[in-house]
Amino acid sequence: MSTTPVEADAPGAKGYVPIADHGLIGDLRSVALVGVDGTIDWYCCGAFDAPSVFASILDTERGGCFELAAAVPARTKQFYFPDTNVLITRFFTEDGVGEIQDFMPVGGTSAETDRHRLFRRVVCVRGSIPFRTRIAPRFGYGADAHTLRMIDDVAVFESAKLSLGLTSTVPLEIDGADVHAEFKIAEGEGAVFALDQVGGEVTPRRCAWTEAEDEFNDTVAYWRRWLSSSRYRGRWREMVHRSALTLKLLTYAPTGAIVAAPTTSLPEQVGGERNWDYRYAWVRDAAFAVYAMLRLGFTSEAEAFMRFLSRHITPGDGHGSGPLQIMYGIDGRTDLPERELGHLEGHLCSAPVRVGNGAVGQLQLDIYGALIDSVYLYDKWAQPISSDQWDDVCGLVDWVCAHWDQPDEGIWETRGGRRKFLYSRLMCWVAIERAIRMALRRGLPADLARWQGCRDTVYRRIMSHGWSQSRQAFVQHEDTDVLDAAVLMMPLTKFIAPTDPKWLSTLDALSEELVSDSLVYRYDPRVSPDGLRGDEGTFSICSFWYVEALVRAGRLDEARLAFEKMLTYANHLGLYAEEISHTGEQQGNFPQAFTHLALISAAFNLDRALG
């Protein structure tokens, strides 16, 4: 047994892998990002919002990583084992071809679930190939020191709050408080690495090749069984199903929460300050994700999210200006203090790195429309909501009726002051209108006279104050002529006919000012200050909203071309970050639920319109 301490700022030795050059694996509790070079450079053990263990995507020297790659020059390619979230990274060398099969088992006994096991299985498929590996965890976002000891050939990394056990079928060598190994395998041979959370009743355990084989087969079977419930049979089945599998990976199984993205502080602009922590459950994002899942036939995810709402999100528990917060922790907690990690330099030196999110206290009126629309669809497509859930809906609608006409921070979480955003009013209209539909369809008790009067008042306010005569378009907020891509939701929510002259004029204005090669900017921060420095890329969810708006307007050729162009901006695995730069690179947290759910909706509606 040996014990060697390491300080958290021990240096690393590699450059940054671009955001898009990653695949994703997970166990419905957390995820790991695996670069095309075979390195795991983002992993938060046990939960999406737990402190990172590997974070070299945010700091190559202090973040920590799990390197595993061919020890000779190699070309690499990456793909998913068909219809699963099992990731394959292949290495092509002069003497052979090898691959890494990365996966995290899903389900199993509670003890095995608490282990949060991460498998890396290396196989030589042609010739022979040498591999090397270095496992260098850096606990607590790289701030917590740890020690290393060997227990029966298992390397145990121990910090004050977390311990990990690494087992391998090849000998491991100690290098300070990291471990490394070099090995050569011939065709048909392989090696296995398994990383576990250990402590308490979960003890270090060696991993045999046969166990890894069984877990691989079980994991493949789980994902294929889950995906078999999809009802989508359209033209873009592969991309839609990859988006569905990605949304499922962003689900926190213990509570049913759905995170906006599994990463923090990946920059919206390299060198800029628009770096945020997305590892929480945004009411809006999760509600839209429920819509996408229901559209494909995945009702169990919608049921789980409804349970999350009933258990953790009840009217009156939020702080800020409304009965609900805009986001919650994956366990339902309401306190998400934002702080900066000054010891991490950020991806490509894009500081600050933030954990927590200060927007938690913002007022965003649009969340009520997104939420009640998802409840409406669940009630319609899955199963009727309960009487208690209806009482909650009524409480929210009554609050919306009393408070819709106040300024808020809006869907884009601006930090430049509250405005009377059109999109916020639009979604207040949706909240009231969908509740009225539920009440009438099921004969549920409701103050229909008040609701209908308020719904009509909101409608007329939008039509009178949200329309700019000079721009001949609907605009971002009252008292402005600035355009905003969020108004693309007007026909999608059935607020306005998709062929209404005012809407077609708006669509033309948006196309001229905010659209670039099918890519859509959400707004121009130079003419609509949002309280932050710097520019940003195009917003991918807006690009898919644009496709759907074109579809509904009957402009199918334009819609299909825009959709096909958007597909070319996906990474090699069909994954999207939040934004796309002017050079086509992925920017922001990765992958983003918002983008993938919008892709599903656009594909579904475009496919149906094409017939």
C-alpha cells in the first residue's frame, strides 16, 4: 500500500479539445464528456451538479482528466453503438485498429447504482496497437487535495468529501497521486478500466472482463428497449432519435428533473463573460422537453417530471417575484447561489467559471405558459391530471391573471433590467388559454369568465403594443423597434395564424435581420443591451423555431433547406451546444436540451407537412 498526496493545482499537459469534439455517456444521474482523443475531460460523479472530478475542458492544468488513447500516432473517429448511448472511439494506426467502448450502466440494485460505475473497455479489432492511460482526478472543481493508495490492485483516490476506486485488467503504476499504464493488445485482446464511487457500504471491487461484457450487453439492451417506444418513423429518424437519447441522458432519474445542459461555463463567446451553469432544472426547458418526449411517445418521462412538479414545485414556494422560481436544483432545492471559481482559467481561457446560477431569483413570466402547456399536453396525450394538480394549475393561472402586465427579465435572462417583453406576455396568454381548454374539455371547475376576459385582454395588448407600425413586425418588448427571435413562437403556440399578414411581415423582417444561412440570432445586443459585454453566436433553438415557422407558413422548400443546413452544424455525433459561432463552431454548454427538443419538434412538423 502507498499513500501519496497531491495538491489540487498539479499541472496537466494537453491542449483544449473543442466543445463539439465530444461525445456523451451517462447513467441518468450524471454524465461524462469523452473527447475524440479518448480523454474524459468532464465528469461530476453521482449527480449532474456535483463538484467535478474531471474538468480539463475548463482548465487543462487544474481540472483533472482520464486520458486513454493509442500510444502511437493515430487517426480517430467516434460514433454511438447503434440506438444506444454507448460511445465508441476508434483509433487507426499503421499497425492496427483499436477502440474504446465508454458507457455507464443504468439501473441495477441500489448498491450498484450508488457505485456510479463508469466503464472504459479497450479492444483491438485489427493488427496490434499500444495504448497508454493516465487517470488524474481533481476533486471539488480542482480545489480539493486528495491522496492515493492501492488496495488489492485497486487504486483508491480519496478526498475529504469523495472517494473513487479505479480497477483495471492491466497493471497500474503510481505517479504521485495519479496513476498511469502502458499496454499493447493484439487483435481479439482487450483491457477494462472501471471507475467507482466508493465509501460506506460501497467497497472497492475488482472488475473482470466478463463483468464488463455483461454490463455492456445490459446497457445496450436498456437503451434499445427504451428507444423502441418511439413513435417517430419520419425522414430524419436518426437525428430525432439521437436527440431523444440525449434528452433522456439529461434526466435525473431519482426525481424526474431534466437539466438544461450537463455542463457549466462553456463560453458563448471565446474570451467573453457569458459563461453560465446549466446543470439545473429550468421550468421552461423541462416543460418543452416534456412536449418533445410526449410527441415521440415517451410518456414515462412526462410522468416523472409531473411527479417532480408535484413533489418539489408548488405555488408559493419560490423566492423572487412569482409563485415559482425559473429553475430548481435536480433534487428540488430552491437555493442555487452563484459563485466564481477563480482558480480555473475557463475553456480556452474564457473566464469566469461559475457554479450556481444567479438568475434563479429572476422573474420570467414565460415559464407559466411553458409549464401549463406541458400539463395540458400530458393531460391530453398521457393521462388526466389529478384534482390536486388541477388545483395547482388554477392557483398558477389566477396568479398569471393578476400579474401578467409587469416587466420581467424575459426568456433570455437578461441582466440589463426588466422590460415588458412580448414573449413573456405571449406565454401568459398560453398559460390561460391552455387552462381554459383543459377546463372545458374535462368539465373542471374554473373561473372561466375571469380567465377568458384576461386571455382576451392579453391578446389585445400584444396586438396593440407588441406591433411596430414602422418595422411592420412584432418586436421584442413594448416601446421598442428591436426584433427578437422569441416571437417565432407566436404561430407555434397558435396565438396567431401562421399566414396572417402581420405574421408573414414579421417573418420576413426576422429573415432579413436575424437569419444568417438558416442560423438565427436571438437578438442584436448592440441595439438591445442585455447588461453583458461581448457578442454571441446564433441560437440553435431559434434556428429550429424558424424552420417550424416556415413550415406553418407553407414555405416548405425554404423550411426543408433551412432544416437540412442546420443538421450540418451538428457535431459528428448529431449533438448541439447552445449556440453556433460565425465560423460554424459549437459554443456554450453542451449538449443543450433546448436545442434537441426544438429539433424534434421541427422534424416532426416538417415531416408531417411534406407528407
